[in-house]
Amino acid sequence: MKANSKITRHYFRFLLITLLLLAAGLESYGQQAEKVTELLHLEDNQYFADRDSAYVDPYYGLKKLIYGNKRFAENKSIRPRQTDADLKNNELGQKPFATIIGCADSRVPNEIIFDQGVGDLFITRTAGQVMAEASYGTIEYATEFLNTRLIVVLGHESCGAVQAAMKLPENPPGHIVTLINAIKPASLVAKSHGESEEEAIDIAIRTNVLEQVQLLRGLEPVLSRRFAEGKVLIVGAVYNLKTGVVQFIPETIESLPKFKQGEKAEAKKTEK
Ligand SMILES: [Zn+2]
């Protein structure tokens, strides 16, 4: 009996991991996955999204990030809201439309890759976007006090922190052990699924993002409640350093609680 339930548990774990990997979308980079395009009704020839609408409606905020990244990846960046006057205009406070939890990697500057400006993104960055108490407080602050409704966990291809965790070092120096331990579950999943070393690292990067998305969705007391009520969206994405494309993970968009229709903002095709 005991052995049977152990086998069943293993079977379900295997099934869950397989589903997660499929959902993570191992399809090639280069363009936003068809599934995401379909889910968000993205338009081929659209590059701009209104800022105020993005603040009110997190689905629209998500589109705004995708259109901004499309500008960047296609060398059409407009660098909005980045003049000296924008930087010095502090009277109205801040209303960032997205919180980004990203990697500290110097090659992943969030405002540049999403082609956004001053006051748009509330960002917390650590190696491997590993989170601890201070990060949670930072994200909750944006949610509770700035009313930011979109949260994006942003991993990236060639992530040094994930590569280090894949080596499963026995005694990482100093506090680096915190990073390694946090990424270890994803690296163990990847090791048992990746055909080549390169593929295993890609799987670890995506699995790490998926686990971090799940962690935030269940984080008591603020985020779990707000997510369940459909008041914040928490999604995952992976940035490709070679193509400049941020690939949003379809499963993290599919599994969102229904957003209240009445609150959807009217979309405007402007970057103002
Ligand atoms: Zn990294």
C-alpha cells in the first residue's frame, strides 16, 4: 500500500514536471509565442500602448511591455519619458504600471529591453531573480501602496546564477549559497530532462521562473489574496540576449484568474 502511494506520488510529480516543461514553451525564440499572441490578441503591426490604460488594466500593461520589447528587438526603440524634464518631474509621485523581478545581470537593463521610461517600472533585481524577505516587501509595497497590478518574473538565457546552480557546488562562498539553494530545485528538474547541457540550462532557467511565479502567487498575506481576486497578474518571461526578445511563458498567462471585465481600460495606440 505504502509502496503504491509512493509510486503514485512519483508518477504525479513526473506528470506535473512534464506539464510544466511543455507549458514553459520550448519552442524557438525570435517572436512572441503564437499562444501568447492569441491569448492577448496582440496585433502584428502594433508597437505602441497607452500608459494610463496600462496602469489600470494589467492585461493591457502586459501588452505594453510586449510592444515595447518588440520595438527594442526590431531596433525601433523610441526611449519614451527619458528626458531631463521627465527625470526631474517628481511632483506627482509615481505610478509604475509593472513590477519586474529580474536578474542582476548587467546585460538585462529592464527599461531598455522593454523600451519604457522614468516612472514606468518598479524593479527588484538579484542574481537568478532569487527572492527573500526584502524582495517580498518591495513587491508588496508596489501592490499595496502604488497600486501596480502587473508583476513579471523575468529570467534570461545564459543566466550565470542558474549555470552555477546547475553545477551543484558543495560549498559556495559566503551568501552565494542562498542563491544556489533557491535555484537548486529547478536545476534538479532540468538535469533529469535536458538532453544536452545547453538544453538542461534552458530548462532550468524556465523552470526557475515558473517556480518563482508560483511562489509569488501563493505568497501570504498580500499577493495570494490579490492574485486570487484577480487584482494583480503575476506572469513569467525569459529574455533572450541574442535576439532581444522577451518570451512570455504562455502557461503563466493562461492560468490567470478572470479579470473583471468592467475594469478593462479602453486601449489606445499611443505611447503617451
Ligand atoms: Zn542571470
